[in-house]
Amino acid sequence: MKKSFQLLNILFFAFMISSCDFLSTGRDTATVVIPLADGAVSRAVGTFPANTIVTSFTVSVFGPGMEPVSKTVSSGARYMTLYVPAGADRHFTLEVNFAPQAGFPAQHLRSFKGRAIADLLPGHTVKLRMTMTAGATQLLVPDQSLNRIWISDSLPGFSAGTWNDMGNTSLAPSGFTIGPDGKVIVSSGAILYYADRISLSTNLFANLGTYTINSLAFDKTRNYLYTTFSIIGASAPIGYIYRFTDFPNTTTADPYTINFTDNITGISYFIRRIRGISVDPWTGFLYCAGEMADATTPTVPIQVVFSFDPAGTGTVPDFVTDPRFATLRDVIVKDEGIFVLNETSEAVPTQYDYPNIFQYDRNLNEKNTYGTISIDSVYPIIAGSVTPGKFYHPKRFFAHENEGLYIIDDSTTYEKVVYIGLSLSDSSWDTFPGDLGTSELFNFIE
């Protein structure tokens, strides 16, 4: 299979030393030492792709019963040391940050990431093997109405000229994701396109005919491309997931429909529509946001967030419904949990206090909520606002592997892109445009 560059296997040693005198964090703390070269390439990583300059390394760890730990060092560091609570299911992410040079195919990439899970036992040495795949990117924002992808290295960097249509003036990108080797994958209506980078013309991958693709996600660890769409049935739409297992070499796909009976209530449900899909990179589980229906009343949609194991067909998925759900638009998996966009309406006053972001743990237990719709104080219409926590119609996450949450916030009158940290605090809020006096560039969907 041809790739834009060779994906990397890395191996580093995690040395657990719980009895050394210099540790002030107690007997249950392990020391994780990752050897780094004196120059720009990590011993753990080995040979790095040509035409890149490594700028730093970041290791982060999370797991049950511990606060997340993260550390970044420059490329000149000889090693990295982390103090991690010993215990089971420690999730490690190694991110290699780099600057692409001329000749590197995926000019939009800014890092590679590798992930591994380990049990940290005091006094033991653990070898962690990771496959490095595409990580953080430039800010790549699909604009379906203007038939383009907006491109910037930061929110303030967007301008009237920072976009590309990938050689397709009718692109209309409705779905967007990045492959493990950095390929850009775009859906437009029923068609899937791809290219090594934004500045290249698109290649046709698949055409689903009459089925409009709702969302895309890529399991980079397992090389699975997921798409979602609905088929209009006799009484209701039926939601489908297609999994392409050998992208871009073959268009053969595994189809999934989700039908299940709630073990508690005995009610049978089916999924009507999946508007957003995201992959847990650790387990390969899918998290989806959309609609389900009771099989006895198929025309009545129920907004739902559910997780689904594509290897465990026939099992009852974890799912959650909530009276505060209005229209669920998208979902994203982060180390800190599952985040879901809830689009509320200015035409429905009861929705004015509904949260626009829900955060769950991986078992779909609610952890946090954030944001409400920006409403004019006199008329029930959207009010222009860049005030922290005030949304128009949040539609999509983008820059999925970047730190924090990036959100397309769209209405018929106003459009902006939003950044907020994973703690969902007002202090981390940022937008483009940064004020209402700045001309808006985007059109997005509405």
C-alpha cells in the first residue's frame, strides 16, 4: 500500500522506581524516564520522516484514580522524566511536535502521536510500543456553503485569502477528517474525496449514490475510515455506519445498523440518524450523536448519545438521553472524556438555558456542561456575541487532534469559530472573529 510517508513504530522504556530517596510523592509513585537523543530525534522514535524539524516532545498520562500528568521538553533534551502514580491502565500519549519543511507531503500536519496502555508496577520496567500517526494539524475548517477549506495556524490568522478548494469549485465539504498518514479526507454529498494535502486536487475514493454522508471519523490506530448516512425507510430514516478497512486501496465497506433492546425497560430502539461520530483511539469504540426511535413509534425521534463497539455486534450499546437535548450535532473523544455539541433554537424559549456542550466520561456519565444560546434581549433572535459561553448554533468540532476544543458556530446571520479548553472555563474562551466589528469570513452551512 502506497503511503505519503512511512508510519513509525516506536519503543520506549518506562522505568518504575518507587523506592528512591529523591521521590517526595510517596511509595505509590513511579518514575517514568523516556530517553531522548541529544539532537532533534528521539531514541524512542528512531528515524523521523525527511523534511521535518522536530521542535519538542510531549508525554501525557491519564488513568483511573490519578490526575492527568503532562510534560513537554525541547528537542535538545536528553531524556524526559515523569512522576506517575503506580497503577493499572495508565494511558500514555507521546506527541512529537515538528515544523514541516519543503518536500514534506502533509504540509498541514504539526505533530505525530503514538498511544499505549500500561500497568505501572513499582520496581518493574515496562516497554511501550506505539505506532506514530498523524496528530495535530493547522486549523482546517470546512465551509460547505462557500465550497472551501479555511486554513490557518491560529484563530487570529484567518483572512480572506486563507482557504483552498482542493481543485474542486463545487466541493461543498460536509464531512472532514485526517488519515493516519496525514491524508485529507472530505465528504461532499454522497462522494468521498482525498488528497495528500489541502493544496492538491482531490482524488475520488467512493460514491455512495443517493446517500448523503453525514459525518466522518478515522481510527488511525487500526486504519479504519468510518462514514455515517441515513436511508429513508417506509416510516423513518435508518442510520448506517460504513467502515472502510483498507483506505484508500479498496471501497469495500462493512455496514452497521444499530438496533437494540434496553435491558432495563425492555423497549426496542433503532438508530434513525447519526450526525456526529468519533473514535476512541485507545479501544476503537465509536461514540455517536444523533437520533434513535422506539420501534413502536418510529416517526418520533429521540436525541441520543451512544457508544458502539464495532467488534461486538449484537451487544446493547451504552446510551444516554436527556430532556435538555435539542438537536445533537457532533461528538469528539478526548483523554478527558466525551464532548457533545447540542444545538438549541432561538425559536424555542424553553431551550434558552439548555447547555450547548455536554461532557461525559467513557461510560456516558455526565461530568460537565457549558454554554447557552446567544439571544437578543428584546426579540427571540440570535444576538451577535463573542462573549465567553455564548453560542449561535454549534455545528461541528474541527482540529480533532489539537489541544482543546475547536467548534464551528453557525447561524443564518452570524458565524464564528470558537476555541475552549477542556476544562470548559470562560478564561480559556477564544473566537474568530474576535469582536463583532470584524468582517466575517465564513458562511458554513446556514
